[in-house]
Amino acid sequence: MKPRILSGVRPTGPAHLGNYMGAFDNWARLQDSHDCFFTIVDWHSLTTDYADPSAIRQNVLEVALDWLAVGLDPARSTLFVQSLVPEHAELHLLLSMVVPVPWLERVPTYKEQQQQLSEKDLSTYGFLGYPLLQTADIVIYKASAVPVGEDQVPHIELSREIVRRFNALYGEVFPEPQALLTQARRIPGTDGRKMSKSYGNAIDIKDGADTIQAKVRPMITDPARKRRSDPGNPDICPVFDLHKAFSTKETQAWAAAGCRSASIGCLDCKARLIDHMLERLGPIHARRTEYASRPDTVWDILIEGSRKARAVAQTTMDEVRAAMKISYRKP
Ligand code: SF4
């Protein structure tokens, strides 16, 4: 049997190339070697956006379109929506009985996000309990690993601690999930900072050829290249970081040498990058457009995936209730 993994995405709108190169591309490859559960965690969106949930439904659809476009395959993976499997909420509640509040308060992102999103009132239980719900999302499928970036490792460590406490109290019900580290690749936004929706510097997976050109052409480059005749340093240029993600080794060598010798201009360099990006993203964009014309099919995929996920979650919850002595089925 293939090892099971689970990963999830908050539905906050269309995903960008940082999400694609940092996660989805890896997930698509993992489908060959793992039993993959991928979930759109709409309840997690409510932890920060509870005051205005109006965009969540559309955003769930946008995430599903991105996933199908990049090759997540409902025939090989279980693609589902968290709230369509209400057992996640039951397990969250039961875990909340055994997890001390200070364990949640010391999660680094708890205070950080409260400060970053200071315009929102995040003094809610839902926000504090976010990592607990995340643990329920993972362990309810007895996932052995979670593909994550470095920044998510503390959350997985907390999940392991919670599992250990639960198992010590009630018997071995859950395996401890491991972090399956995704190799970090720097994907800069158009302003050179990390690509992020909140910085307004993102190139989205759904962007077509015209939009990609309009975003890449004015991209920031090595500031030392004021004139075409000034040599540059590709190692500090965000355009070159994108070359490393999208271009062939030959093109990367051409760009690096041409930059250092000032034999090419930044617009030449960007034009070649755009060609490589379109080559890679063109088929993805076409698949996305095709699915977007059939939203009912996409919802059907999510509903069917959620039905499959729920069957697994229900089996686990039978075990959990029995272990906690709150199972009232006839013997
Ligand atoms: S030539 Fe390319 S790598 Fe060099 S500064 Fe211009 S865009 Fe960046």
C-alpha cells in the first residue's frame, strides 16, 4: 500500500506561481508514489475571515480549478472540501478536550499573525484553535506524512505532540505524522520580494499570455544595470530567479553570461524568460480555461472526493469514539 499524505490549502483566491512551484508541482509528482488526500480548508478561512465570508465559495472553486489545471488528478488523488467532511469538526472538538491552551498560544504564527492582521479581531477561539483543527485534518486520515515548507514544520511538530498525548490517554489510535519537506525554491514577485497575494506582486496560475507579459516586462532587475551597457549580476536579480525556475540550463547560461558582459539587455532577457514561462504554463492555462467553462463538473469532482474522504474519516471516528468510551452503538 502506498503511504498516505495529506495537504491542504486555504481558499483565499486564485493561486500564484509561488504556490505552484513551491507546492502544487510537487504534489502532482507525489501522486505516483503516495495515496494523496488534498483538501480545500474552508473552515480555516473562517478563522481570519469570519466577518466577511462572501468570497469563500468562489475561492473554493478557484483553488479546485488551479489544482486540476496543474495536474492533480481526481482519478489518482482524493480532492475534497474540509467542511463537506464534518467529522473534522468532531475530532477538533475531542482533541480540544486534551490539548492544553499554552500549547496553542506558543505556536509562533499565532502572535505573528495577530500583529500582521491587526485590523481584524483575532482574539477568537477559532483562531487560537487553528493548529488543532489542522491536526484533526491530518490525523483523521491517519496520514503518515504532510508535504510542507520549512515554515510549517512547527505545526507538524505540534500535531505529533498532540497525537502522543491522545495515544497515551486512550491507546494507539493515530500514527505520528512526519513533515515531508518540500525543497524550497525562491519564486520572487514582480517587485523582487517573495511572491505573495498580499504584496500585490503575484503572477497567478490563471494568468494568460498577455497578463504574464504585462507583469514580467516591467519587473525589477539588478539596479546596477541602469543602461544597457552596464554589466549586471544575475545572482541578485529576481528575473534570473524566475529563469532558474522556468528556463532550460542553456537559457540560464545565456542569460547569466549576457548579463555579466552586458551583451544582452534586460528586455531580451525577459523576453526569453517569458517564452519559457508560456511553454510551461500554456497547457496549464488551457486546462484551467476548459474546466472553468464547466464549473458543475468541478463541483461534482469535489463532492465525490469529499464523499470518499468522509468514508475514511468516519471509520477513524468510530475508533476514536470507542477509544474515548463514548461509542453508543449496540455491541
Ligand atoms: S540581464 Fe537578465 S539577469 Fe541581468 S539584470 Fe537584466 S533581467 Fe536581470
